[in-house]
Amino acid sequence: MNCIIIYSTFPSKEDAAKTARTLLEEQLAAGANIIQAESLFRWQGKIEQRSEWAVFFQAEHRFFKRIERRIKQLHPDTVPQIVMWRIRDGYTPFLQWILDETVRPVEKRERKEKNREYLKKKAELSKGKKTDGSK
């Protein structure tokens, strides 16, 4: 199984929950754990300290780039922390659950979208139209 954990921190609980809910709704992540954290880090030459909300997302590896893109779109920070770890071993039913909640629904949705596009083009062609709009 090719499961991963993606770790990201957010400046507010609301930002963390909104991002987690979005990734769950889009079925890119199977689950998310949100934990309050105290962070110290260097930023623009100074040492900063702030309370943050850490999120651990459970997902399938092939969705990492999509998840990274969505986190960057939703995150209020200029340089959000986005780190991915591969799960080398784990409780097999849990890892299977990650796949069941992400890969299968996304693949099914993408197959439906491709089928709709195919049927639309087929209908246009059967009416004597070309897909590029020319006659």
C-alpha cells in the first residue's frame, strides 16, 4: 500500500479545520488529526514564536501534489509548512481504509467525468458537428 501522512501547520484552528474539511470533501485525504502546537521558527532573520494548529492528513501517495496545491491555495501563510512521510508499515485494515476513502472514489469520479466528455463529443459528432466548432 502506498499511504502517506502529510503534516502542515496553520495559524488558527479555523484555517486548519477549513483545509481539513476541504481535503476530506474532495476525497483527497481520508482523515485529518488537528492538534494545538507551540512553534518556534526563524522567519526573515528573526526568531518567531506562535501558537499554531498542526494537521496530520492521511492520504494515498499519488494525491500528494494535489493536496500540496490545495493546501497552498487555502493557507494564509506565504510559505506554508507541508511535509510528507511515507507510511512504511501499519495496521493493514487502517491503511486499506485510507485507500477506500480516497483512491476508489476519486478514480470513480474521474472515470465518470471522462465518460461524460466522451458521450458529449460522440453526440456532437453524430449531429454533424466537429468538436473544434468548425463545420
